[in-house]
Amino acid sequence: MPDERPAEDTAKRTWRLSPFSLLAGLLALVGMVVFAYPTVAGWISRYNQSKVVSDYASDVATAEPDAAEQLARARAYNDALNAGAMLQAGSNVPTGDGTSADDSLDYDSMLTADSQGLMARLKITSIDLDLPVYHGTSDETLLKGLGHLKGTSLPVGGVGTHAVITGHRGLAQAEMFTRLNEVKVGDRFVIEVFGEVLTYQVNDTRVVEPTETQTLSVQAGHDLVTLVTCTPLGINTHRILVTGERVEPTPTEDIEAAGRPADPGFPWWAPAMAGGTALIGVYVWRAGYEPARTRTREE
């Protein structure tokens, strides 16, 4: 009598990916890349910057003139400087209006550790920041690190000085000063400059209009550094000012930490992306085979 039962199709299955499965796989891959881009780009930027700041000590050791002379010239520059800064409206960065009274003191020749204009290293432990500081605030400069505002005191310390360091905020490819708004009064930051280690304790944080410039002026009897970036993100109508005053003597732990290589952190995105890519690959491979079919046959 007839016997009906399911039996596996013994025909050899061939791999054939449907357009729908191909599109789904591509969309998943593109989505993963887009989602991971800020993290990946940020890590690559931190890695490149870590190489720069890690090489800073050796650059200083081979710089001409030597470190002692460069520091002496920088202090002479500060003594001759009529310091001040203007937070230019509609701009991403402040504009210095201070000028040196001594024409022989050329800004671009001050504190030059390398041909790229590397000046110093800034570390803020509370927001895990470790970045190189360059001369000036051009767009090119602020895409590779922080910029010292020309027209303000050079960051070598000293009573009656006020250096201004500025950086971008909210870049997709680098963090820079994105977290500067998290720095609180009482936090400390460290500047390493030609063998000197300068520690500053934050005594003021504020958000100001671009025309409010009085807090960037030199204050008699004080050794100050102000960190500047824009806010709100993507709008840039105001400025965040984080001002610190010199801590003396320099804490021992900051001196001992000077010159240590910067750590960009482990790239956790790499194994995550590898795993995601593998899962997408498995999906595409499995999708190319139709599910095993059954049929009714008579025996």
C-alpha cells in the first residue's frame, strides 16, 4: 500500500545568495562601520598623538637651541609681552591681540621642539587627556592637537603670566577638548614644557559670550593658564573657560610621571568589529543555502 513520509531531499544543494540577503548583509556591515567610526577614529587620533607626546622628551633633548636657552628666551618673551586675548565672535577659537614689545623675540621661534611647531604637553587626569600643544590656533594645528594662543603668555610659568591654550570640541575623528566641560574646580592639570613640569589647580570654570575677555588678561601676582573651547557642540556661540593657578612646589607625583609614554588605551573596538564581521559573514554564508526541503514520496 502507498506509504507517505517526509524524506530529505538528497539533491545536492548549491550556494546561491538572494538579492535580499546580500542587501541585508551589506546594510549590517555599513551600519557597523558607521556606528564604530567615531570610536575607531578617536582611538587612531589618540594613538598618533601618543606617539608625538611620547617622543617629546627626545625632541627636547635634541632641540636647538637647548632647553635652558629656549626657556630663558620664552620668559624674556613673556616679560616683553602686552598680554591679552579676544574671543572673536563667530569663530571656533579665540584670537590673541597681545604683541611682544621686542621685535627680536619672534613667536614662531619660541619653544620649538620640532619642525611641526610642537611646544608642550598638556595632561588632565580627571578627563583622561594627554595631548600635544602646538604654536598658534590654525585649523590645521587644531586638527592634530591643541594650540597655544599667540598673543598670550607662553606656557612656561611665572608670576604675572597668563597663557591660553585652545582646542576643538566635538570632532568626529578626535576627542581633543570635547570633555573639557567635565573639569571641575579643584581638578589639576599638568604642562610639560622643555623639561619643566608645571602643575595648575583649577580655580574657575565658566561659560562666556565671545565678547567677555576680561578673564583672559594677566593678573598681577598670579601664574595662570586658561583652557578654552567652544560650546554648545556644533553651535559654538559661547566659550568654555577653565582657568588654573600654579601649584608650587610642583607635586612629586607629577615630576615622577613626567616623560612617561602616553597610553591610547586598548582598542576594544577591534575585537568587537572582528566579531561583528564574523557574524555577518556567517549570516551571508548560511543565507546562500536554502533550508533543507522535504517531500512526500511513495515507496
